[in-house]
Amino acid sequence: MQNSAGTPRQKAGSEVEFESCISMMSHVDDVTGRSLTSPCHSSTKPPVHPPSSHGAAGQRGSEQNHPQQPAPQPNPQQQGVNKSAPATTPTPPAESKRDVPKVQPTPPDLGSFTPPAKCRPKVLTGWNFYSEENMRHLKEGGSLYNFICASGPALPPEVVAMIKTFITRTNFEGHPHGSIINMDDEEQLNAHVFIFNKAQYVLPFPTDISDYTTKFISSVEYQKNCQPQNPKIWTDVKAPNTFRFTKTVIPYVYKVTLQMCVTELPPDVYELFRTALCDGVEVHKVFLIERTKRDTSYVDSTKCVKSLLLFHKPKDGGVLITSITAIANTALPLVIAKIIDNFAQSGALEVSETAENTRKFLGAMHAAKVRK
């Protein structure tokens, strides 16, 4: 339901739903707290985007203290959300081509890789993650991350092309859960603000892609052990291959409850994703993770949420994971719009924590199998 201003109307006594998009699988369901919203406009100047980081930094939503980071530098690729300017339709940037590696990209050779206790996050300014420097960073146990928030007309063509490869895929065609966005429809593109991120990290041998199934990813045990920031994992979810959790976005101010359904995609999509999303690195398994709701009649400002979890096999064992998320909103809550420029660094930190948690959990799982 929409009111006269076009803002989703809240049910009396209900939670407001919104997508935070800050972690490897940042998705939306219900949000508790105030329902102030900001129209989705593109900013007239780029937001602050922290530089690549190899050290720890304060984690958003956490009350722990962390070392001070260097002053962030502007990132010309980021387009933020203008909280006060009238709606405009900026001219889309000129078409640009993604860098094509001169040699066939391959996952980093992990060999006898033993990850360090801490995963060092690195925030990138481009979307092609494949380089000798970045593969070395992954092999040393680090993670890679990039993030953008922009109105549809302000999205770089490269990002639009990546989103188009999976935003219309759903396991719920013809069902209220199966919400999609047509990126070729100018009206739909202009009506939304998009949040898009890409991340990579590696898991050491004996972890293998065969460990990952829809049932495993959606299990309470996996989510409790691998999610960053120790969110509440709901244990009463009845839908198959579905998980639900509540996490803090801003301590004492804003939190979100997210419900996601996991589906494994067929091999016929691997080649498309290899070239369009994974910088030419061969894909060996893919899961689509999309937002669902307990109450499908409820309408909010989050139109569509889709994530891909892509798996690559290094030649000496282990797993390289690429995580990609796209969210389309008709509006952003004001409290989120005010801090959206900080999500690049906080998202990178959550990816690194996810990598640390997953390595620890799967390592213990395989050790337990050996003992049996």
C-alpha cells in the first residue's frame, strides 16, 4: 500500500522493513525503530570512501573500541544519497569496459595456506578484483570489498551490467517473494536507489565446495557460527532452505530482521557469471540468496534483494568465495541515509569477520570428522 506521497504505509503496530546491505549477505526483512525515510536521490558530490586498509578498524554496530584509521579519501566511483536536494536525473556516465586480463584468471594457489587469526580487509575502488596484488592479499588471508550506493540513473554502466545478470533471477516466479527489477526499464531504474557490493575471501583445505548445500547454508548452526556481529538467529523458521536473523545496525537506535531463502543455480549460468561478475575466474558452484517475508502482503520501501554466493576451486584445494549483493529501494530511512557513506569500511570489516568465523567453524567441523 502507498500513501499519497508514494511512501510505503506501515501497518499499525508493525515493524518497518528495510535493507541495510553491509555484510557479505546483507538482506532485508523487518526493521524496528523509527520509520523516517529519505527520497532516493543521487548526490551532487561523491561520498567519502575509505582507502584500502590492511589493519583493524571500528566495526559499525559494535561497542568495541578499535585503532583509529587514516582519514578517508574521496572515491569518484561512489555516488551517495542526497538527503535534502530536490530530485534530479543525472546524466549516466559514459560507457566503460571492464579490464580484461591478458592471461586466464585463476583462483590464488593456496598450497599449504594456513590463515592468520585475523583477516585483513581491503577496500577497492574498482570492480575487477583480479590482480597479482589482490590474489596475494587473498592468499595471505585477507579479504576484498567494494560498495556503491546510487540512484538508478547515477549507477555506472559497469554496475548496471553486473546487476542485470542476476536481479531478475528468482525461485519464486509468479509469487510475491519473486520481486524483480527490470534494469532496461528507464522508469523502474529512475524510481529506485541501489545498493551494490562485491566481496572475496578464501577458505583453506580441507574445506571444499562439496561442503556447501542449500540446507547447510540455511542451517541455524551455520548462520550462528558464521554471521558477523553475533546476530540473533531465529529457530522457528518453517520454510525450507530459509534462515532468519536480527542484527543491530546502529546500537540502541536501529536494527533489522532479515529472512532469506537459498537456492542452488544450475551450471548453465556459470559461464555468464564467470565473465560478467567474477573477472574471468572459473565458477564451480553458485547459490542465489533472496529476500522472503513471513507476511507477503506487507509492502515496504525495499523492492528487491538478491545475493549470489559463488564458489571457485583453487588447484591445491580450499575455496575462493565471491559474494555479490544488489538491493533496490524506493527510499532509504533517514537514519541510514545519514551514514550510508560509511558503509564501505564497515562492510569490509564484516566481510573479514565472516571469513574468520567461517574458517573457524569449518575447520572445527572437518577436525571433528577426522576424530570420528
